[in-house]
Amino acid sequence: MDTNIHGASCLGPLSGLSAKQEMYAKTVEALSDSCQTLLILVARPERTALQEAARASVELQELSITNQHLIINGVLKRQTDDPNAQAFSDRQEAALANMPSGLNSLPQYDVSLKPNSVTGLNLLQEFLDPNKDTVLNHNTEQVEELNLQNLSSLLDSLTAKPSGVIMTMGKGGVGKTTVAAALAIGIASRGHRVHLTTTDPAAHLSLALGDDIEEKYPLLQVSRIDPKLETTRYSSEIIGMNVDHLDQDGLELLKEDLASPCTEEIAVFRAFARIVEEADHGFVVMDTAPTGHTLLLLDAAEAYHREVQRSTGNIPDSVRNLLPRLRNPEETHVVIVTLPEATPVMEAERLQRDLQRAEIEPDWWVVNQSWQDIKTTEPVLQNRALAENQWIHKVTVLSKHTALVPWKATEPTGWRQLEILTQH
């Protein structure tokens, strides 16, 4: 706001923003004042969840919001002789032992694992009571009677055609990256060329796939849409197109425009469209950012499509064709990933409604990390398996096809574990 000289911004007229500048400054000051603000990061005792919490912590510290505390939610604290429960506890302990260093310095609190989703006043009142974790007080559906499939069935459906776009979507932390990587490996193992990419800044595809992936799967290409790289590439392209017919003042004004946050949005969107176009010659599997970011990307597709209809300007074919391709069920398959818990399922339901309003119909839902059919004598885990039933049943009502992915004693990272995931 201090350096913009022409009054234009992707956020609207700067005169309107300037009127709120004092309020904004006071808000930032209050958030960064430890006497006024306490910010609590919440994470499950899982590797990816802790990495995401650490990333958020750093970004907040860069804004001078340093009064942070950390709550680890869902810790199985009891010792047990049950092998699956012990494996569950061991995975948690390993994740906490290797917690990103930035989180170790924060005041930390643990909340024990509860037997069911904490919804409703009674359960919220019992949430912090360690003695209220073994009784389940609601009716359950019999999941065994539902038409549940697995990732192998999902792969059969996807590879019935020689090419296509597969987009995994859902709330952060539900396992979209794992499912996307497993699907890409499954498609490549069936002899198809596949490009696995991500728009999620928190995704770690290389960690999910492990070492030697290029040698094992030569048909698999892996990439990440890097906002900074795409913004530089797009800005250079626009400057190159205009440098011969703008004077120095005009070029300076153009460079200032390209420094806007809009430029990054446009650049990322064009990269997204460019990669989707590769589905003309094989499969594209896209691990999308969490729900809100993905919907913004789809909103951009809608806005671009309207602009294409009005304009005959220099718009790439990949952008021109993007929305019709995403809306074509013969070309694009949306896979919604969720956990068998209240909040992820309800957010996924809202996501599906938003997609349907954009005329994009999800094909499959994947219920990840389920305790159905996992033998355990640990009461909390037994009750969690029972508590899953109502949410799995709800998913089968909402979805055309449902795949269930069981919890694994070994974290499904690396192509060997992902192969196992796709075979059952």
C-alpha cells in the first residue's frame, strides 16, 4: 500500500484498503502481543501433522506471532500387550521423538485418544476427563453390510480408460498425498504413463514415494507446482511480450502490476492447466491443496472460462479447455479422501456440494485409516472402530463408490508400502 502508485490491486481499490490500514495495523499488533494473544497449534501425533504444524509455526513467527503453544491430540497413553495397539502407540512415539525442532521449544500439552468423535455437548464436557474413554453411547451401523471396495477396485475403474485426470481432494491431514501417490504407482504398475503432481505446499511427494522411484517406475513422472518458480516464469513471459512496445515508465508500471499477489494466483492456475492438459497422452494424478485452496483454484477456473468466452486474446489452449475438461466425467475423476470421523466427513460433504455447484461430480470417496477389520483388544481402539460405522455409512450414502483403506501398522511411506496399499 505504501509503494503502489496507480491504485490498482487484485484485492480491490487501494483507497478502500487504506481506510482500514490503521485497523489492520492494530490487529497485527494485538496478535503479536503475548499479553493479549495466545495461539494454540493442534496436531495429531503423526509425522505429517507435526510437519504441517511446524510449517504453520514458522509462518506465524515471521509475522511476529510468537506466543504459541502446542497441543498433541489423540495420544494413546496406556501400555498394552495387543500387537496392533502397540504398533499404533509406537508410531505415535516415533513421530513425537522426531518432532520438528521448531516445535520442541513450544509449551506442549497432550490429550489422550478418545473412543469416538467429540461431537455434542456431553462429549465435549467429557473431552478432558481421562476416565471417560472406554464407553460408547450411540447406535452403530453394520458396516459389513455396505458395498465397500478397496484401492485395487478404484484402480480398476480408473484404468479402464487409457488416460484421464485424477484429483484427490479433502481436508488437510486426511492422507490425500498418500492416496494420490498410491494411485499413481498403481496406474504406472499397470503400464500407463502417469504424471503425479501437487498444488499443496505441505505435501512431500518425494517422502511419500521414497528412494529409487524413477528406476522402479520409469513411466512415473513426479513434480510440484512451485508458486515462486511459476510466478517468475509467468512474469518473464509477460515482460517479454511487452518489452518492445512499452517505454521505461510503462515497463516499470507493468513490473509493479506483476508484483501483485494476483500474479502468483494466475501463474499457479496456468501451471495447473498446463499439467492437466498432459492427460491427452496419459494419466495425471493431482494431489490438491486442502479444501479451501482447491475451491479457490476451481473458482479461478470458472472466472477464466468466463473471460475466455468474452475474449479472443492470447489465452493458452490449456486454459481455454480446462473447465470443460474438469467437468467432463469421461476425462476427470475426482476422488474425495476423508477419515471415518465427524469433522473430515462433514467437511468432505460440503466440498462435494461445492464441486457439484461447479458442475464437477466426484466419482469416488476414499475412507482412509479405518479400524474396521483390525483385530485389537485395546478398548479405546475397539470403540473407535465402532464409532467409525456411522461415518462410513454416511459416506456410502453420499458417494457413488466408496473405497476403504485400513490403518496400517507400518506407515505407508515409500513405494513398497504404497504397492501393498493398492493390492488390498
